Amino acid sequence: LYPQEGGVLIEVQACLRLFGGLRRLLRRTRALADAAGVEVRLGCAPTALGAWLLASAPVARRRCLREPSHTRLLDRVPLLALAGLLSLRPTQWTLFESLGLRTLGALRALPREGLQRRFGPALASTLDRAYGLAPDPRPCFEPPERFELKRELLHRADSAELLSAAVAALLPALTGWLRLRWQAASVLRLHLGHDS
């Protein structure tokens, strides 16, 4: 599990057989997201950055597991998908338009030396990592050492039942945190605050 701004990257290659293949895993992921009320856009690729670009781009097909189809799909991704990954200047985006570049494939077709000179090494490095031409090490997700969650009640709570319901809504998050850390809780500390 790798945190990424605006989403999550998950390495699933090792567990595909456990879940009955990619399609079943994606169906289960979508069902879990729907049950949680979260809207998801899923992308699958041999590289983490490739999957991220496929998920965030307005393309018809967002899944591939093999290298040739991965390259073909990424080549069709619009250049605007890079906006969330790179901080390019407005003049550089204008240069893309004036050169008639619309997709990652068209950008990759440019001579590499000129690409690095005009846009800097970060663009070429990002493309290499997306296409699997360079390693893309990522820090794994580490849950926080302490679990702390706040909940503000929408109206005054005059009974223990209302407080119990508010606390019960926090328990699934605590349970998830405990599972990630392979721990258990024997004591819960609850702090109640008053309006004034």
C-alpha cells in the first residue's frame, strides 16, 4: 500500500490468485468503495505510475497487465494527466500545444536531449518510471503510532444512547487501525468536550 496524493497505489500482483484474478479483485474493490460511499477510478498497469496515469486519464481502457499493451495504453493518455505529477510552468504547457503534442506517446517520440533541455530532467524521469524504463521505489504506508479521531456532534446530546451511537461510528476506523498494526485494545480513552 503506497499513499499518493488524491488516491492510493496498491501492489496486487502477488495476491491475484488469492482473489480469483484481476477482474474479481476489481469487482470486490468497487463493491467495497460503493459500500463506503466512495467514488473510485481504478487503473491497473505493470508500473505504479502507469496505473496512476491510466486511472486519472479520460481513456476508454484503464487496465493492462502485460508490457506491450501497457505501452500502447500509456501512449494514448493525454498530456494533461501529467499536471498532477509535475509542476510545469505555463510556458511549457504552451510549448506542448504549439508543438502539437497531445499524448504521452507524442511526447516520448521527441528526441530525449531536447526534451530534457526544454522541460528539465523531471519530465523524462517521470516518463521512464511510468513506462517501466527506470525503477520507481516508493515508501510503504505506515499507519500512525497513535490512533486519534475526533467527532463533533451535530446537536446537543442529552442521553447516553446518543453518545454511544457517536462512539460506535468511530469504532470501524479504530478496528482498521488496530488490524494494520496487528494490535488489540484493552482500554479506550474517550474525551468529551462541552460547547462552552
